[in-house]
Amino acid sequence: MLKGKTALITGSTSGIGRGYARALAAQGANVTINGFGDAAAIEKERVGIEKEFGVRAFYSPADMTKPAEIADMVHTTEKTFGSLDVLINNAGIQFVSPIEEFPIEKWDQIIAINLSSAFHAIRAAVPGMKARKWGRIISTASAHSLVASPFKAAYVSAKHGIAGLTKTVALELATFGITVNCISPGYVWTPLVEKQIPDTMKARNMTEEQVKRDVLLAAQPTKEFVTVEEVAALAVYLCSDSAKAITGANLSIDGGWTAE
Ligand code: NAD
């Protein structure tokens, strides 16, 4: 479906982003992967994508807190593959703390990575998409773009921001063959979720099992974590021609969480 097209996925060395990269490569897209991690493991992943799916994969180490590096990643992708057709803004981090103790630098970092990086990447990618009259811009928002949880001030604010940015850009690009949507997962079992368990245990004075059952899956009526593959399949659908009328949407994939 995406043969001859190029996808760039921020934060794709792990978790949901890695799932998007593999799913889009499976559809024939060349991919730019991005994110932090062990250099040898990233290179293994990059080469693995090329071999498994018969596409080309490029790795950009751009730091999503640095606007110039983000723009450079977009332009390098265009130069390497000839176009950037699918942009997925996915890099994200979490920090859990009561508001009065929330470290100022953590607020700034989360707003930069989880919200502003999407603005910078979209800003750089849109001219090429407009010129080619085709594009798909997808951002990983969260159930926390629709509802809040205590102790996650920066994350919830950034994700609500992604929902607003998505709607705004969708309106601007509606007549250019470019759709702009966000996907809002509930709890997906990835390193991001695993890492916040110790802080949530401390903030709420709970055991690990209590955090999983009474905090994480308590919010999710299905009582099951969403899978990376399910989220990636939704992104693949949004890239299809059948989804060309879907724009400005915030698509929940949250086991019923935000229905409550
Ligand atoms: P993850 O920790 O597995 O992956 C995060 C990725 O972002 C990694 O590749 C990491 O290297 C990258 N990253 C972090 N900081 C970066 C920076 N400064 N520059 C470049 N890359 C950076 O997390 P995940 O669970 O896969 O989360 C991916 C996205 O999905 C995030 O935006 C997150 O908020 C969102 N999300 C996750 C869940 C969940 O339950 N896991 C639910 C809803 C939304």
C-alpha cells in the first residue's frame, strides 16, 4: 500500500513507535527511525527492518527537544528518500509528581518532547507534502488528551495540546490531500508505562500490583493493556486511501477508558 512512500516516525527505537515503523515498512514504505538507545541495538533494528520488509531504513538521532535537529531530520529524510509522505509524531516521556513538587525542568522537557516537537516536525514536513498534494500526519496523543489523571500535569497538558494542534493543522491542510489525525491509546504495555510504576507507587503509596490493577487497568474497562500492534494497525489504516476523509480526528483506542 505504501510502496514508494516514505514515513518518518519520531521515538521509534522502542514501544509504540517501533510498532509503527515495522507496520509501515511491512506496507512497503521506506522509514526514518528516531529515538535514543543503545547504538548497536538501534543499528540491528534498522538493518532488521530493511531485511525483513525489503525497504530502506535510515536512523536519525535527532533530539526532540532541539528544533533545529528536528527540521534537519525532516530535510535529511526528504534528501535520502526523495520525499516525506507520512509523519508520525510519537516521541514522548512521562513524569509523575504532585503539582507543587513538579520539577520545572521536567515540565519544560515534557512540553518540548511531547508537544513542541510535533509542531517543529509538522512545520518542516508540510511544504513537501503540499507540493506533492499527498500526506498523512499522525500524532500519538493519549487517553490523557481527553481526560486527566492526578500527578501528570505536564503530560496531560501536552497531550491536550496535541489534540488542539491536530485539529488546527487538519483545517489548514484539508484541501491539499493531507490528513492530520491523532491516535489516543489507553495503557499500552511499553517501557514508558513500566518506568512510571515506581513513581506512581511512591506518589500513591501502593505496591506494584496495586498500581497495575487499581491505577492503570482500573481506568480500562476491558482490563487488558492495548497492544503496540493494535495501535500500529490503526495508523496503517489512516495511511490508506479509504481513510482520506478522516482528518482532524482524535481516535481513541483505549479499551473503553474514555467512554466512562
Ligand atoms: P517508549 O518509552 O517505549 O518509547 C518512547 C520513544 O521516544 C523511545 O524511542 C525514546 O527513545 C524516544 N524519545 C524519548 N525522548 C526523546 C527525545 N528527546 N528525542 C527523540 N526521541 C526521544 O514509550 P511508548 O509507550 O512507546 O510511547 C510512545 C508514545 O505513545 C508517547 O508519545 C506516549 O506518550 C504515547 N502513549 C503511550 C501510552 C502507553 O500506555 N504506553 C499510552 C498513550 C500514549
